[in-house]
Amino acid sequence: MGVLRVILGDQLSRDISSLADCDKKADVLLMCEVWNEATYVKHHKKKIAFLFAAMRHFAREMARAGYNLDYIKLEDNGNSGSFAGEVERAVNRHRPEKVVVTFPGEYRVLDDMQTWAQRFGIAVEIREDTRFLCSLQAFERWADNRKQLRMEFFYREMRKTHNILMNGREPEGGRWNYDAENRSPADGGLRIPAPYHCKPDATTRAVLALVASTFADHFGDLEPFGYAVTRTGALEALALFISDRLPDFGTYQDAMLQGQPWMYHSHIGLYLNSGLLHPLECVKAAERAYQAGEAPLNAVEGFIRQIIGWREYVRGIYWLKMPEYAGQNFLQARTPLPDFYWSGDTAMNCLRQCIGDTRQHAYAHHIQRLMVLGNFALLCGLDPVAVNEWYLIVYADAYEWVEMPNVSGMVLYADGGYLASKPYAASGAYINKMSNYCQSCQYNVREKNGPRACPFNYLYWGFLLRNKDRFAGNPRMGMMYKTLSRMSEDKIAAIEQDCRDFMEKSL
Ligand code: FAD
Ligand code: DLZ
Ligand code: SF4
């Protein structure tokens, strides 16, 4: 036999590098549903269902296209339960001359892959993942000798290198970044378009039954299930975003509304991260909408920045800094994750709503993840290991390469400021400005202290007090520490007492 080509569950792209020189007659494609991947953290039911259904559809399409598929289902007899076990079994079955695989999205998988050659006595070629616009080598070169990395400068390089939203050497519209125009709150009167929904076919229904019976104790609602599970479906979801949501994506990018988890976001993260969509095609579709006058620049630039800026930047940081990145805890945060992150059983309405959205859809949009769920974790000093695990479990788009820098870097400042120039800490006033959650909360966002006061208010000042030595010298936090320095001793004592009472009662 020829080559054994291993396709992992998040490598569902026909032009994946491991298939580049595939001989359809001689080579075999191995895809496997394995217990270890489904349970190394107890992923949300919808995440497992999405991935297994997408894997099965992809395998069928590839078989129809003439490839030799060796597809191992979770329930198949003899399934060893791990990537290594399935590669070993496949090597014994097919006796290939070598194994070819594309670089994985998680360090633990790479670590394992690097042992395969020796363990199974066969050549193993691990190829670059060319689905990203910036190679790991190019990112390393960019990062080399910089004391601090900043997304904005990386993003500008990406715009220039790939000639995206450029007018010659200048950025389209004269500015690189329209973020200042992307912070409008939303009111309940907005007409938010319905999101993409795909009716499950027989293959997906079989996966839903499998997940319901096998992973019943995992977090989250399995049904209703409406995610696309094929490239065709993912392209339809992208097209629907470009026509219906993109025009307002910028303006309401940071806004949150109760009962409106989807807002004007694209909901394509799970498709991008599993390979059903390619970053450049999403970016080009948005750029075309701008050129056709169908979407304004603030929306298009904002969307493109997320994909060629943040997405590529966090991946670069992950691979530059792993494995040390996983253990970082700059703020010495040690508080265990409270149970209500799973149950949603808390009187804080903003958290309850965001956890509820997450449980139902395996989705919450960026500001919910960052400024509600993440902000609370930061202010309370929740343990980074537990918080990382939570985020990896609960979102359908979560893979460690993208989840960890967002959590340890952007949210928790656990990396000491390598990714972000200051912590994204905020009081209840921010949540009140950007959402309508506070209107239905039993706490009062305008009260600063006492049993009815919004906990974010005193927790915010408590965080600044606790970390004064670390942040008082940070120029971007000067204003906050100036305000703190003007507070009376009584006020500070009240803040500290409220923080202690809250932590004792609620965490
Ligand atoms: P949109 O808002 O429509 O943005 C378009 C695309 O841009 C996204 O699909 C995504 O591919 C990319 N993008 C946007 N922001 C980021 C970012 N900060 N980092 C990387 N890519 C970005 N994204 C994941 O893909 N997987 C994760 O596990 C993940 N975990 C996160 C954890 C935290 C604490 C935070 C603050 C953010 C996290 N993000 C993660 C980034 C972002 O929140 C999601 O990509 C986004 O909410 C997905 O929804 P969407 O597709 O509607 O995105
Ligand atoms: C997330 C996931 C799950 C739940 N199950 C599988 C699986 O059974 N088989 C598979 O090939 N991939 C799965 N994945 C995705 C992998 O965890 C992912 O490929 C690695 O984390 C590397 O990015
Ligand atoms: Fe959240 Fe505070 Fe508003 Fe309640 S009052 S919803 S806890 S920010």
C-alpha cells in the first residue's frame, strides 16, 4: 500500500496539506472518532455532535470523490479510543510505506504525534497547516526581539502582506482600525435577522442519538441542533452572514441583549476551526460586500480584523509559548470555578444569561465571553487552569490553540501582559452600558456597596486594590488608580468587606 493519511476532526478541508500529493488509488485516508478526544475534557454535547456529524459527512464526500476512506466510528468494535491506538491499528491493517498528517491544533496532540514514528516503526511526516495565512515560522520572525507583542501591528502587516482592504500602500478609508465606531449599545427595538439553521439529515440524526446516549452527563443542550455539518452548509451560513448581518456587525459588535445570543455576529468560528471554511474566503467575501457598497467600512474592517488579526495572532502566540503558556498564573489566582458556571444558578443576571446562551447553543459572542464571563473570572481571581478547561468545554469553536491565549492572555492576564497591554477589567457600568441585562437583575448596578449593590462594582475595585503593585505603574491604568487614590479609607474598607462577603457567600 501507499501512504496512510490521517485527517483529524478539525482538519475537514479538501485542500489540507496532508492530502497534497495523494494517490487516490494507493493511499488510504484514516479518520477516527475516538473516546479520548471526546472526553479529555467533557465537551459540550453540541460540540461533539457537530464534529462527529461533520466528520461523517466529510468522509462520505471524500469517498464519493474517489478517495479510499478508512473511517472508524466511536462505537466500532476494536476502537482503541485514541489517535495513537487508531494509527497503530491502521498501520497494521494497511502496512503503508509512511504516515502523513497535518500539524494539529493542540500541543498535547503534537506531543503524542511526535512519538508515533518510534512507537510504530514507521516514517511519520507532520506537515505545516497551510490553512492559516501566517505560518508559525513567519509569526516567530515577526515576534522575534519584540518585548511585547501587539495585535494591532501584526494585523497591519497581515493587511499589507495579503493586500486586504488596501488602497495602494495605505489602508482603505485612511485608517487601519475603526474600532471606535464599533461600540454602540443595542436597544430592544432592533430587528436582528434569524440565524442560519440546517435541518439535521439522517447522518446527523444518528450522531445526535449517539451523543445523547453516550455523553448524557456532558454539559449543554443537544437539541435543537441546527449547525451546518458540511462545507456547502457552512458556505450558506457565511453567505447569510454577509447579506443579513455584516452591515450591522461593526456598529453592534460589542452589544449584548437578553434573549439575543446571535446579535450581528457571524457564528462561523466552528466552521473555520474545523476546516469547513477558509479564513481567506470569509475575508474576501466581506471585502467584496464593501466594494459592492453592501456593507460599510467599519463593519467590514472590524470583521476582517478578527480573522486575519486576532485569529492568526492568538495562534502564533499559542505555538510560540507552549507548553509553558498553559501553566502561567501571573496574578496568582487560585479561586475554584464556582458551580454556577455550569448550572447558571446565580442571581447575577448577566452571568445567568450568558451561561444560559452557552448551555443552549455552545455559543456566546465575544463580548459575552470577554466582558461578562471572563471579566467575572478575572475580578474574582478564578484559577486559570479551571477557567481554561471551562472555555474549552463549553464552546463549539473551542480548540486549545485559540481558546487558551484568549483565556490566559486576554481575559485572565495570566501571561503577565504578553498578549494584552492591560487587563480587561470592568465594573457593572460597562455591562449596563453595553447590554440590557441589568434591567432584569436583582442587584442594582448603580449601587456601589452593600447587599443590593452590583457585585461587579466592588469586585472591580477589589481587583485593582489586590493587584496595585502589579498595575499601578501601567500607563493605561493610571486613571483608575488615580480614582482609587482619592477614595477614603472607609470606602476602601467597605469595598474589601463586600468582596470578602461575596466570595464567602457565592464562591
Ligand atoms: P465573530 O464575532 O463573527 O468574528 C468572526 C471570526 O473572527 C470568528 O469566527 C473567529 O474565527 C474570529 N475571531 C474573533 N475574535 C477572535 C479572537 N479573540 N480570537 C481568535 N479568533 C477570533 N474563538 C474561537 O474560535 N475558539 C475559542 O475557543 C474561543 N475562546 C474564546 C474565549 C474567550 C475568553 C474569549 C474572550 C474569546 C474566545 N474566542 C474564541 C474568540 C471569539 O470570542 C470567538 O471567535 C467568537 O465569539 C466566535 O463567534 P463568531 O464566529 O460569531 O465570531
Ligand atoms: C474535539 C474532537 C472531538 C470531540 N472528537 C474527535 C474525534 O473523535 N476524532 C478526531 O479526529 N478529532 C476529534 N476532535 C478534534 C480533536 O480534538 C483535534 O483534532 C485536536 O484537538 C487537535 O486540534
Ligand atoms: Fe450583572 Fe451587575 Fe448588571 Fe446584575 S447589575 S446584570 S450583576 S452587571
